[in-house]
Amino acid sequence: MDVVDLPDPTPGDGEQLFEVSAAGIDFADTHHRES
């Protein structure tokens, strides 16, 4: 898994763009990634 910069997304017709200011993962997520 790498951290990369991406261009700002643009919503399409009938779509809405939301800003996510926080997110979290737990141990099960990291364990699943290692598998």
C-alpha cells in the first residue's frame, strides 16, 4: 500500500462529492491486508 497524490475528483451527472475529513481502520482491516 502506497500513499500517493491524486487529482481532485469531479462528480459526474447525478453524483455528489463529499469531503472526508477523518477515517479509521482497525486490526481486522490490517490483518486482511496482510493476507
